[in-house]
Amino acid sequence: MDYQIFPPEEITDAQIKLPLSKSISNRVLMINALAGNCGSIGEVAKCDDTDAMRRALDSDSAEINIGAAGTAMRFLTAYFTMQEGRTVTVDGTERMRQRPIGVLVDALRECGADISYTQKEGYPPLRITGKRLTGGSITVDGSISSQYISALLMAAPLMEQGLTVTLTGETVSRPYILMTLGLMRQWGVESDFYGNTITIAPQRYSAIDFCVEADWSAASYWFEIAAFSFGDIKLLGLEKESLQGDSRVKSLFSNFGIEAEPDDEGALELNASPNITPRMVADLSDCPDLAQTVIVTCCVLNIPFRITGLSTLKIKETDRITALCTELCKLSFVIGQPDDSTLEWEGERAPVDAEVPLSIDTYDDHRMAMAFAPVALFLPGIVIRDVEVVSKSYPDFWDHLRGIGFTLEPVNPLTSEA
């Protein structure tokens, strides 16, 4: 389904109950499973990725299909290598079969894992026979995906020798590694992270009770809406001292005149100020999931930018660098790409076809849909295609937009007519 989106005349007294963090949810589900499911986890994220993780962990099938859930593919690969005596095949969507996993598989094999590729070398599907892993010392390229490293770390304490991981290259999404280690610490597992080396001795997870906090990645779209509308928006459920790297959205959006402070009841209140940067320069290697939101915001507010640290975007749900450039071009913005990890814009615009209504393709990527939806505040009637993709992380997103006054009209995807 496609939606044509029309904004409200004014946004006032908007209170948004954000979804729970899928990054934390997926980690605690795996850690709790490795702890023997002895602890109690409260509510977790209700989204495709976490649903895939839960189904796989609860299943006794020999065929596990995780759909498009990239985090689940990486984490479950490590998890199933440790399930002694069990053989499973882990598969996903066609796009998942195009997302590389060789770095993780090679590292797990060094630890003693029995994994084979059933089709293309280096890519899912994977056939895994569980066994007790030896562990030891390995070297892993940290510049590709922090999820590979997190998967290894969560399995590490149950390996015979524990695990020492030395990271090479420029480590991306470092806050996600710190999140993993922080959560493991809450389950009683100690680690040492010094320089580029992480050491985890053999030990056991403790059983604890745990509650998942709200998702800072989801919050970013409301920061964008606040920047476009100067509306009165409060976000519920966020932790001020969060393990989530995407909590950096607060400091990033201060460049767009958005001040975020907790109110007396703990909600995060977004207020507009006139302090807007004339040019945005940022390295998002620690929080690449914010890239689409930040870059679309810069363009719509006519703020030139140079954003680096985007190397991982090519192996996400889609090639997000190409997708961003293509869709922003529909809005007349000519985005430069000086290298594989940088996008920049210095104000160059190009004539565009007078397509009515203008349609944004989402490439099976939830973040493309949610980053472009707020553009309706500047371009009423913009169409977002394949709106169901938001179920991957934020199923209630469209309902929350309706709740603050947006009008979403279904559009025939073949004719682009309402």
C-alpha cells in the first residue's frame, strides 16, 4: 500500500509513546536464552525484527527463516553454533541472501564452529551444527558491521577458553558494541575493552529480570517533525542515560534548532529555537541508522552538509546511500558522493519532472519510509510507497502520525491516484 500524506495545520500537545528498542530487545532475548531462559524479560519491541528473533529462539525446527531481520541473522548464527547436537539451516529473504556474512562465519569457524554455506559462498543460507565452541583469540575487521562483533561477544563467555577479539580497521557503530557489553554486564558477565581488544573470560550468565527502554532510533523521526513544524512534541519512555548510540540524535538535532529536555514527568520535550547551523558537518560512524533522518532534514531545511561515516549503509536493508541520492534527486537535491562513506551537498539543485503527486520509493527499507514521511510538512501530498515496511521496527508509526493530525490517504500503487 502507498500513502499520500497531508500535514495538520498545527501540531500541539503531541505525546508519542515510542516503541521499545529493538536493538536492546534482540540482545536481551539472545542473552537470556544463553542464560537458560531463567530470567524474566518484560515487554520487548513489537516489530518484525524482534518477532523473528523470538520465533527462532522458541522454535525446535531444523529450518529457520528470519525474513529481512539482519540483526537476527547475525545473532542467531552465533547462537545456533552453540546449541550442541542440533543442526539448523538459517535463511531469509532474497535481499538477506545478498547481505554478506562471511566475516562472522570465518570468526566463528576459528572458534570451532561447524557452519557451511548451502548456496553462495559468504552469504546466507547457512547450515549450522551446534557444538561446544573452543574460543581463544581471533582478529575481526571492525569496519564492516558491529553486529558481527556483538554476536561473537554474547557467545564468548560460554566458550571453553572464552574469547579475545582484536578489532582491525576503523570500528563502526562502536556504541552498539558498548551496548552489548553493558547488557552482558547486567547479566553478570565481565569483560575488558582496552584499545582495540575485547577480552571475555569463560563464565556464566546470571538470571535477572529486565525491562526494555524506548527506542532512540524511532525518536529521530519526531525530532525531524519538530524541526520542520516547530510543533509541541513530547516523547515518552526514553532513558536519559541510555546504552543506545542513537541517543546522539539530541545533540545532532540541536544543529537544527531543536532543544530536548525532560519535563517534570520524565517525558522528553522537543522545543524549537532559532539556533540553526549554517552548515552541517558530522561523522555518523557511531550511529549510521540516523543518516537518512539527518540528511533529509538538512536538505529540506536547505542546510549544506558533509556527512561521513556511512560505509555500512550499503549493506543495510537496501543500499541506503544509493537510495538516498535517488529519492532526494526527485526533490531536486543533487547529492555528492566523494567516497564510499561520505555524502555531501553544497546547495546544488536540478530541475525535476513535475510529477504529481511526487512519490518516494522505500526499497523495502523502514528507515527510508519514516525519514521521508515528514517531508509532507513542506510538500503536502507527497506519496510514500510500500508503507508496510515500517513494521520492521515501528509498526505504529502511521497511526502515531494520524494521532497528531496527519491525513494519510491510500493510493493505488499502479496509478498513483488516491
